[in-house]
Amino acid sequence: MRVITHPQPELMNLPQIFQALADPIRLEIVQRLTITGPLTCGQLNGGRPKSSMSHHYKILRDAGLLHTEVVGKEHYNSLRMADIQAVCPGLLEVVTRATLPAL
């Protein structure tokens, strides 16, 4: 099984976080997780291709926004709330209020 890595909080940086959030699909993922809490990849994919969504999850993980935990065959995704708040206070509140265009 592949090991999923997450960056240390001190390696998180604003340009990479903002670049990750610049994509509407990734922004939607973060919004949903902010509201609902942890969800599986299947619950987040919105009917999109698995390969496309895997790419989006990786970008969010590399930016330090997403934590993925493997439990059996399921991948549970959650936001790294404390780390995000430490790097960019208030970001999740702004993201939650943002209105997304229909995809």
C-alpha cells in the first residue's frame, strides 16, 4: 500500500495554499470539508473521474490543507484546521463564505 505523506506545518506557505485554492474544484472540496468534517474520496468526487480527483487531493495535501487517512479501503479526508489557522488565520472562514460558480 502507498504511504500518504503530509508536509510539516512549518513547510506550509501562503503562495502554495493560494495556488491550491485557485482551482474551483479544490476550493469546493475545502468548502465542503469545512462544513461537513471528514469525508471519503467517494463522497467528495461529485461524479468526477477518480484520476482527476486524486490529482486534486494531492495538490491540497502538498499545500498542507488536506489530511488523508486510510482506513481499510477507504480514504478519509479532513482539513488540517489548526495548521491552516496558524499559517493563515481566518482563511477557512473566508473560504466558507465564498460563492462558487456552477461547475
